[in-house]
Amino acid sequence: MSFDTDEETELILESLDEFVAREVEPIVEELGDVYTNPRKGRRENGRWTDELLEAREEIRRKSAEAGFYAMNLPEEAGGDGISPVTWYRAKKHLATHGGGLERYALAGPEGPKPLLLQAEGEQREKYLEPVVRGEKSTAFGQTEPGVGSDSPNMETTAEKSEAQRASERSGAAAERDGDEWVLNGRKQWITNAPYADFVQLFARTTPQEEAGRYGGITCFIVEEDEYELGSYNNAVGAVGSQAEIVLDGVRVPEDRVLGEVDEAFYAAMDFLSLGRLELGAEAIGYSEYLLEAATDYVTEREAFGEPIGNFQQVSTKIAEGKAKTYAADAAGLKLAWKMAQDERTVMDASILKWFATNVLWEVADAAVQVHGANGLAEENPYMDLVHQARILRIVEGTDEIQLNTIAKSMGITD
């Protein structure tokens, strides 16, 4: 394993910077207050304004045309088949720009993930390929109001018709009806749900007693006009990004089962490390962005006749953040390298996700602190990244889930 950045990756990173300067920055400048002022960029319910949505979609499409957006996917799926190490470096590098609209230049929750690679035949033409080209977006519908980290216990069952009425009293349901499935239930905190062209939606199709805890769950492709959008889940730092999905007797044809019936949870777990690699990369990139901003500030800002960086209480905060970010980056590179070797990465992914997001939380707080009142100002990005840091400690598995996974991998717990 080498920690050096190879020539191909260097070229990709340089090209990404050029793309941001050429395509993203003019859009941000044209948006003006619509982008910089959340009150002007959101509707009353939190939904993004049309101007912001169009900007996001334009960046996504142009990035796909330039070959960046889904370059981590295999060539046969429309990507470039770049290695996990290069994808990690690209994700991290883009985040060093500060987490603005440029984030949509590389596929995130709205884009193609390995689960969608199970698409076959017309599914590929109608769903996978347009998402890879940035022409459509998707969402991952798993979390429910009463089920977060314990997702196998989603209130979704698939029973014979004689028992269906009883199952409806217990919550969500997916019932086989001829060549269709009938879906009932509610999903919550679904990123990109307000804007997705379709959702990859998980429902229990065989009871746990028969299929086991992780079996009996199937993924369905549900189009935007087939479900009802519930209330917006407006988390601080992600207003307008998430919403509820309400399914009331939604009928989905058999040809929209994604992958194998009853096997969706196992398929999703196979790709868990990728999501945690991406989040870790973003967290580290944001930390580097904040550390650079804090360093510039404390070497220029003076108090008591000298730069405030000369004071140990200030310099130590930044130095500790640098050391921890350095260590997190090493963990990220190791995880990416192991993924490239097709090695088992469950513990490595949890270590990175837990450590990198907690480092960002500490660095973001320190950046606000050393900036003083300026750190709290709306026109500066520091509080935005504090909010983002808090979100990243919950999505893709909470801190507690990551530590539980590490303990299990070590043989400490069952």
C-alpha cells in the first residue's frame, strides 16, 4: 500500500478543481442570496426553491457529462471503474471546498449506489442509466418512524392473503397480488425523498420467524407519482433534504423488484463499507477545510499586540485537530485499499465512520471557538459545518452502532 497520490488521481483532482471553478462557482454567484441565505432558498415547508433545485440538477448533469459524477461505478454501468482509493481521495478533495453546491459533482445519496447495479433489462435503461448520467435522482427508503438503527425490524410483512388483514393492523405491509405487490407503510428521514424520480424502497416480504432476522426483506423500485410525500423532516443543517414517504395500497409490478426477493438486506449490507468510506472522506475533507480557515485566521487576527495563534489555548486546538485529521485520513486510505483488495472491511469501515465524524465534530467546534463571534456569524460557513458534523455522526449508522460493530468484530460482544 502506498500513501502517494498516483498520476491518474492527481489529474482527476486537478480536473475537479477546474470543474468547480468553471461550472459551479458561476452558478453560486448567479444564485446570490438564494444560495447564501437559507430563508430565501427554502419554502415555508422547507422544500428547496426551484432555482436551487435547477442548480443542483445542472451541476449533476454537467459533472456526469465531464465523467466525474459516477466514475466509481464499473465501466459496463456507465462509470470509469476507478479504484476505491481514488474515489476516496476525490470525495475528500471535493469536501475541502467547504461543502457547498460542489458536493453534487460526485454522486451522493441521490445518485447511483452499488445496490442499483442489480438492475436488469429495462430496469437498467429506465432507472440505472439515467441516474448515472445525472438525468434522474433516487433515494434509499429504509428508515421508518419506529425503526432507525434496528432496520431489520421494519414494520413490513408479507403474508398470505388470509392473514393480510391482521398484518395491516401492525404497520407497513407488502402483499403479493398476482403479478403485483401491494405496499402499505411509512418511511421517514429519507434523504432526497422530496426530489427523487424513484425510491429504492425496502419492505418485509417474509416474516422473521421463517426467513430469519436479516432475510425476508425485498427492495422495490417505487416511482415518484406512486407514493405520497409526507411531512418534511427538517433537521438543522439539512432543511428540505429529507421527508416522509407514505405508501397506501401502492401497487408495484413484479418487474420492479430490485435484485432477489427476500435478499435485499443482505445485498445492502454488502455495500455498507462504501457509504461509510464516502462519509469518512467528506468528514476529513471538511476538517481540512476548517483547519486551513482557522490557521489563516489565527495567524492574522491580533489581540494583546500579537497574533492569537501565539497563545497556547488557541494553537493547541488547531494542532490537535490536525493530528486527529491526519490519523483519520490514514484510516480512510487503509479502508479504501482493503476494499480494492476485496478484503473484509466491516470493522475498518466502522472505525473510519466513527473516528472521522467525531474528529470533524471537534474540529468544527474548535473552528467556531477560535473565530469568536465571527464563528457564529451567518455569513461564515463554520456553524453550517458544525450542523453537518452532527448529522454525519447519525446517518449511515450512529456512533453507538459503529462502536457496537467494532466490539463485535473484536469478539467482545455477541
